[in-house]
Amino acid sequence: MRSLFSLALLASVFALVLASVAQATVFEPITCIMLFILTFLSKSDENSLLLTLIFAVVFALDAVLVFGLKYGVFPVVESYFIENIYAYGAQLAVSLLLLFLLRHRMTVAVILTRGKSASVFEKNYAEGPLYLLVIMLVFIDFMALMENFLRNLDRMGVDEEVAKAFWEVTFFFDYFAYLKAVPIILCITLLYVGLIVRTKRQPIQN
């Protein structure tokens, strides 16, 4: 247990460092590469493979959305308010998709394997903590989107004297990359830990 805690702590520190030196267009591909490497490593265990594949596909979609927004949408949008709606809205949609797929992981696994793999019905010990981390991602994205609306109340018809009291509410805007980086890297770490636990248990069960 202590070694797992140390691994999670190191992953959190790594996430903060990576978020501080990398922009979203760099951080997103790095996480995708890590997930696809982990997917390759999980090929011997279908349970871990399908769980990791859910994260890999969703984060790959997220990376495509980030690039699409930055180079296709933002250049033609003149308002930072609208840009943030697109950015945080897309992030929230992706996080909700991940939460939905994780919640229905068993159904997705059965569809992909056509019910021919018994291992997909086995328990993966990483699944519970992963569910909490994904809920955290949804919460961060939702709060960032709501904060963007709060900070721009004057653009939605609220009197400027009232709206200006919220102009400096920028917590999620300022720390968004850091807040997202930690649970994302912890998700990857837990997927790896779950794979290690399952591969170590298989020889014992056999």
C-alpha cells in the first residue's frame, strides 16, 4: 500500500511539472502516447486492455478536439468568452463521455468481444478509483465552464456594476491545466497498477 501511495505521489508531481512546462497541444498528445503504450502492454489481459482502450480512445478524441479548436475555431472567434465556452464545453463533453463509457464498461467490453471473453467480467481493482478520478475531471470542466459564465455576466445582460464584482474570479481559468493534469496522470498510473495486479494474480489463479 505504501509503494502504491508513493507511486501516486510521484505521478502527481510528474503531472504538475508536465502541466507547468507543456501547453495543452503538447500535454494531450503525451498522455495519448502514454495510454497507447499502456494499451500495447495490456494486450495479454483483455480486462485491462479494454479498460485502458476506453481511456486511450477518449483522450485521443480529446487531443483531436484541442487541435481542432486551436487551429480551426479560435482563429475565427474574436471573443475569449466564446473561445472558453467552446474549450471548456468540449472538455466537459469528453469527460462526460469517459464517465459514461467507464460506467458501462462491462457492456462496452461485451459488445467488443461479442461475449467470447470471460476475463472481461472479472473485477479490475483500478476501476473504483478511476471512476472517482473521472468524476473529478467532470467537476473541474463543469466548474471552469460555469466560472467563465460568471466572469462574463455583463455579456449576458447583467448590469456591469453587478458583473464587475466577478471579473476577477479566475481560479479554474488560472489553474485549469494543473487541476486537469493530476487526475489524468493518476488515471494512467492506476491503469498501470491495475494491469500489474492482474498479471501477478493470473499465475496464482492458474
